[in-house]
Amino acid sequence: MPMKSGRFSSDLIQELAARTVRAVSSIRDAKWTVSGADSIAVESFTAAALNQAAQVYALGGKQRRLLNDELTFAGAQFDFPWNLVRNQAESLAVLYNFSPFQDTGSTVASKRLRVFAENFDIISCSFLQHKKQDQTVETISRPYVSSKEFLPLSPSWASWSPYRAFAERAARSAQNRIDSGSDYRRLYTRAMWAPSLYAGIRIKLGNPNLPWTAEFSDPLSLDVEGEPRGGDLPRDDFTEPLIETWESDFGPLQDQDLTIFRFAELLVYGYADTIIFTNEHQRSIMLDTIDRSDLRERVEAHSLVAHHPTLAPGFYELEKVNYEVDDEHVHLGYFGEFYTARGITEITDALRSLPEHIRSRIRLHVFTNYIPETSGGVKPASFSRKQFNLLVQRTLDGVGVSGLEEHVVFNNSLPYLQFLAVAQELDFLIVTDARSGSGHSINPYLPSKWSDYRGSTAKVWALAEEGSVLSTMNLDACTPIGDSHAARSVLWNLVEGKFGSAHRRSSGSCEDARDGGTEA
């Protein structure tokens, strides 16, 4: 395929990607048949085979993203020489947690890098001995990561000393890169995990012409109940200059502003060039906490709303899985953890209330971290028996499994791309809003799981709060949180929809349920 400047069709890029992966594979096979100087000579053909792909990569934007996707789908995995396709690092990301360490934030950040379609240097904190590793997430970000530096520090959710240690080390590393000639077009940070924001402001103030993109996954300084969270921010030689700079630019800070989470928000509001909120309600709630009109106007002018990214369909087919589901049941899937503000007991309550001939047709598949050992759960070595049992009980309570053991199938959490593949095998995927407390005027959360379910071939059933962002999405079924009567109607419909019946219920929508639903 002759290469000329300009844009290329998706078919041409797909053809180029497949040809490139085949060529690299053939060259590597040939390398193993020779040795010494001959092996080096054969390896030299790799760069030539990747030349056209590198030219398309250099175009950037959508064409780069399409090329990387097609290379990945064609088989460019861990051993593919991405370094011969990528150009030099174009941007810098400071992410307190990043792949391969397993965490919702690191997965979303990996997907966001794919959306940016820029080549990044990454500075992160090492979570060795603290989090499991998921190598499948690397598949998403690898084409966009020139280098990764994991700082050997102990991570912390909300303690200032570890925050400061990371911010100082990360900012120093970033400055060394910039002083050595790295000409970055963007600095990207993301919270949850607020230490990234403290590193970000250090880097931004030292390099005022470097555009800073800061993303908030949720309201940082408010908990799920809408109450303030985060300990007091100490005044030390790290924070004092930041406080002085802030007050010089925006006026006096109040005591309630000087908490570990709130001050991080204010620094972003005052100095980030682009602020990303993940939904409009979150943006509204966070704007409402700003009492300075000039600062509020700045945030309104510099912010945008971008939901958690959804991957291309090919990512759902990458992992080959053997999760068997039969044709005799409606298969529901729940992937994720259980908390005080998030569970699915309205579904199991509804299941108990169904007549046997309907209930017997339903299977609920639960994929989560802490499951009974009788279902394959394993107690982590670092956990006491009491700790593990409490977490398992939280799962059992969150599901509401009592009396429904034959209808509920527990599974351990899956690596990310395996989760996407298994999701394709199920009939309906269940996503639930976090229950927002009375301190929130509106629900400011949009579950990241929605972005994963949205790309699946399975249908989606949401348990949603009235008026939440989730309730407005393009859902196949939606019932109010806690409404087992509405859930009962949906379950009955699902069985009749799959196996047929002379007595059909109306489709389950949040609005139908609020209007009284249907008799079941």
C-alpha cells in the first residue's frame, strides 16, 4: 500500500495492520531458525516492516487510534515492537495508580489515553503488595505509552505524608524530563487518587505554558452522602507556597478549604487549563461548592463533560474465555463490589416473589472479589480469617442470596478484558447507581461500569435513582433502586421474552416503574 500524506480509510488501515502483524510474526519465526550475525540481520527487517504503520501513527488523532486498535485486534500483543511504531513521547501523565495495578481509576485512565491518542510518558506510584495486577489492561494503553516510571513509595488513600512524597518525587521526575528536552503538549492528571493533582500543580506552576488537563471521576471533597471528607491540610514547606499563591490570585481561603481533598479541587479550579467532569450532575454539584464568582466562571469556561470512555467492539472479542451458559435460563450478570451504597437485593427480593416456573428460569451470575471458599474464593495471605469472612459476608448481604443459592452463581473477579468477553455471553448486565445521600441535591455519580456495558452485545438493566444521569442513558430496562416490585415485573418480562408466554408484561423503564409499573 503506497503511503502518501493525508487520511486513510478504515479498510486500508485494517489491511495495513493485518499485514504488519503478519510480517513481524514471520520475521520473528525466521529469527529463531538462525543465529549470530544472521539473527541480527533478520531482526533488522522488523523496522522496515513497521515503517508504513509508523507513518500512519505519526498522523495522530483518530487515524492513530484506529491503527492501534487494528494492530491490537490483528494480534499485536505484549511482544509486539510498539517502540518501532510510536514516535517520541508527546505528553505527560501523572497517575497515582496505573496499569498493570488493578483499579477502576487505572482502567479508566488507560481508556482516556486511548481517547487522547497521544504518546505519553507515565509517572505513577508502585502498588506492589497493595493491589493485584491485571496485564490485560496493558493492551488498551500500551500503544500510547512511551515510558512508565513507578515510584517506590507506599500508597495511601488520604494521608498527607505519602501524598507529599509522591507529589515531590513525581514533580521532580517530570521537571528532569522537561529540562532534558521533552517538549510535552499536555500534562494529564486524574483523581480519584488526589496525589496526582498535587503533583500536577507543582509541575504546572514550574511550567506555566504546559497545558494541564485534570479529570475528576467523582466529587473529591464530598462523600457519597454529600458530607465533607478529607483530613486537615498541614501548613508545611510544600503547602505554604501553594496557599500563598492561591490567596494572591483568588483571595483568602477559609478553614474548610484547607483539607486534603478540598484544596486539591481548588488548585485544579484555579490553574488547570482543561477540567474534565464525567457527567453533568457531577459538574453541577462541584460548581455549587464554589462561592467565588470569578473562580466559578473560570471553571465553567475551562471545563467539559466526558463520560468514562467505551472501547471499540474488537476489545470485547480479544480474550478467549470458556464461561458456559445454557439456553435454558435467562442469564443476568453483575460485575463489581458491594458497598453500603450499592447492592442488588431488590433483584433477589423480586426473584423470591416469583412463581417457581418463572424463578427456575433465572440465573444470576455474580463476579466480585470476595466470594465464599465453597464457590472458589481464596483468602488473601495478608488477610486474617475474620477480615476475609467479613468481606465475604458483605458480598452475600449485598446480593441477598439467602434461600436462592441454586439461582446465584458466584465467581471471582476477572481480568478486565476477560470480563468484557464474558459479558458478551450473558443476556442482561446489571448496573446500579450509588445511593446518594440527602446531602446531594442530585445524584452526582455515573457508574463507570455503564461505559463497559454500553459497548457489549448484552442488554443492560439499570437500578437507578430518580433523575440520575444513569436513568437517562439508553437502557434496555431501568427500575428504581430498592423497588423489588418493579424488578419483579422486569424479571418476569425477561423470562417471557426469551421463552414466550401468552401473558406479556410491559417493558421495564424507570418512568414506567415510577408511574406504578405493571401487575405481576
